[in-house]
Amino acid sequence: MSKVDTNATASRTLSAARNRVGAVDAASTRGNRSRARRQAQWVAWGFIAPLVVYLVLFYAFPLYKNIDLSVRHYTVRSFIDGTAPFVGFQNFTEIFTSSTFWPAMVNTGIFVFVSIAFQFAIGLALAVFFFKHFRLSGLLRALFLVPWLLPLLVSASTWSWMLNSDSGIVNAFLEAFGIGQINWLTSPHWSLVAVLIANIWIGIPFNLVIMYSGLQSISADVYEAASIDGANGFQRFWRITFPLLRPVTAITLLLGFVYTLKVFDIIWIMTRGGPATSSTTLAIWSYQLGVGSLLPDFSSAATVGNVLIVIALIFGLAYARVQRRLAA
């Protein structure tokens, strides 16, 4: 064999060895990357596992049980021994054809939308007012938080005393101006108004805090530019403040809707849903069916609760769709 052939053979051998080493290194690199990826996935699952467990235990499982209650006929006995028969949508049919359903739906709609309208309008007005940073503004703003910080039991009991027909301070004030006595809590025409007043008073601080935080995120340079262009106070609010508060407004209204939809304690303490069904909402009706009667109807109560869940879900999906359109 010549020297040239020997060199060529050695070169091919060396090249093959290098290729094998490169293949081994590449395989080792891929293996390391795969192990690193698996480790990252396990770490990610380790962080998300507590949240998943929490959602399953406190959201998914109660929702499943509530749905199961609504499609079976539960009595006190069957609730204990678990022998309730499957009835399908019979409970929903009974709820929708009940004489209480439409009064409760109308009262719920009035209670929710009137409360949100007044809470948001007054909260926004107060937020704009306190944004001027005048003397004692911080103290006054803190005092406005008191209704929000008080336990609902205390707030509802206080309003029950204030609106009492015989000894309430509200009727005493009205009589001082020559206005006759109003049976706020015992009249079918005024009971819903009474609980609305109390709920609006309680919800104003929440809207004040959220909208005030939104105002702080707006740059002062925008207002200075508008002032230079000759915009007055109303124009600055309508064309600058209100549009820039749109994301904050949307989440405030959604949270207010969900919270107000499930309000129970204020109405129950003040009127117990009466007289008759004049202040009965879906939340009150669900409680009356499931707990507030001598013969509890757990299945019907769960069915009304599912109706509330569906209503909240519809508005939540509508909010998500609107936000997606605004972001597009």
C-alpha cells in the first residue's frame, strides 16, 4: 500500500471517528435537553398542582354536587342515605312554572341593575371629586370606606332600625318636612326600595376605591394638553377620563354584577324577602326553598342556584368577548 493510500485511509478513519463522536455528542445533547424539558414540566406541574387541587375541591366538586342535586329528587331522608331518584329536568320545569319564579326574576333584575347604576355613578363622581387632592381629602375618603368595612349584619341591622316605620330616623326626618309615614319594610311597594337603598350605600365605597385607582393611572400630561387646546372640565372628563377608564369600568361593573346577583344577607335581615314576594330575589328564594322552611326542598334550591350560576356565566362570557374586541 502506498503512502498516499495509507494517508487516505487514516483520514477516512479519523473522519468516521469524528462523526461517531459528533453523533454521540448530539444524542447526549438531545437527551440532556429532553431531561431538562421534562424537569421543567414537572416543576411547572408542581407549582400549578395546589391551584388545580383548590379549584377541584372548592369549585368543580361543589358545582358537580349542585348539578346532581338539581337533577334528582332529594328529601331530607334521601339526602342522608343518598337514594334520591334521578328526575332529569323535572326540577327545572317546576321552578320555571312556579308562581314565584317571575317575581323573583324581576326583583333580581331591578335589584342588580339599579344597585349597579347608582353605585357606579355615585362612586365615579366621588372618585373624581376626591382626585382633586384638597385638604382632608384622604380622611374623608377613608370615612367613605366605613360602609364597606362594616359587617353586613351590622349594616343591614342599622338600616332596619333607620327605616323602621314607628321609630326609624328616616320617617322622623320625613315627618319633619311634612311628608307622611312610609312603611319601608312592611309595604309591598317600598320593601324592595328599602333594600336597594341599603345595598347602594354599602356598594358605593367599592366603586369609589376602584375608580379612584383608575384615575391615578391616567397621566397628567394628557389633561395639560387638553387644557392647552381649550377643553373645559366636562370635555376633559367625557373625552379623556371616561374613555381611559373603560377597562377599569368594565371590570368594576362585572364584579359589581356578580356580587349584587348573589346578595342575600342584606335582604334577609331587612325584609326576609317579603311582604309576600315583593323583595324576593333568586338568592332569597333559593335559601327559602333549601333552608328557610320546615320541609326543605334541596333539589329545587339547587336548581335556583344553578339558574344564578348560568346568569353570572352568561355575563362573564359577554364581558370576556367585549374585552377581546376592545383589545383587538
